[in-house]
Amino acid sequence: MSDSDSSRVSRLVPDAVHQAVRPGTAVVRLETTRDRQGVLDGAWWPRSRDIAAELPGLITALTDHLGPITRVGLDTDAWEGLPTRMTIDGRVVHIDSSPVGDDTVLVTRGERDLFSLLVIPPHATPDAARAAMAEAVRAGSGTQAAQILVDTGTERARPGR
């Protein structure tokens, strides 16, 4: 899988996140927990808000590490042209319009395994994105996605501001 056309998934521990991380990267902590309240399993830094361009790379990369992804929950207002399903690598992935906020994507493996990823805004600076990704994969962190973006300054520097 090349960096130019699909997402990369890294199993980095927080300190190693500070290596070369750029848009199109997903960082995933593959340790799941029973309590899904406020716990993030990783982070994704898409290059744009074009779901047709961004989601296939993420799903392909996650499938390589987690197994078949069946559903994705995304905030409708945060993405351009959100379909109800996409065929990715020959598998149908159902896309749910979820009120999770533009800072989170919910990924379902199989029937019940739910993973929650922080979504780094495409306009984020590399330093802010690295800091947010490190916090998202920090074991034991209960910090909500929106708070991570505020704490790391990732929400600042929006285009046109």
C-alpha cells in the first residue's frame, strides 16, 4: 500500500507518534476495552473532507489489522457527499449518519466490535496532529475527542481564518 493513495495504519505508542506523520495517516491502538465511554482506539488524519476519496484507504488499512470492517459511523455535516454504503476492496461497508461529531469516526468490525477514532481536521498542522494522535492512543486516556483537539490546538488555524 503506497502512502500516496491510501491511509497508513501505524501501531505506534504515543512517543513514537512524533515520527513522520502526515495527512492520510491512521494511528491505531489495537487493544480494545469493555467500557466504550470516552475511550479512543486511535486517530485518523484525512487529507480532505471528501469521503469517497478518504474512506477507502482507511478501511483498507484497518481491514489489514482488524479484519473486515462492516460499518462506519460519521457525522453527515462534516463530510462531502456521505453515501449510505460503499464497496471497498470487494466488500460492502455500510455508512451510518451518526451524531458523533466531526471529531470522531466509529468503525465496526463484524457484528459488534466497535472502534472509535479521533478525526484530525485536514487543515491541522503536523505538530498539532502528532500531539492529538499521541493523546488518542495513550493507554488509559479518558479524554473526549473534542477536548483533545482543543488541548492540542488542532482546531486552530482553520483555512480562511
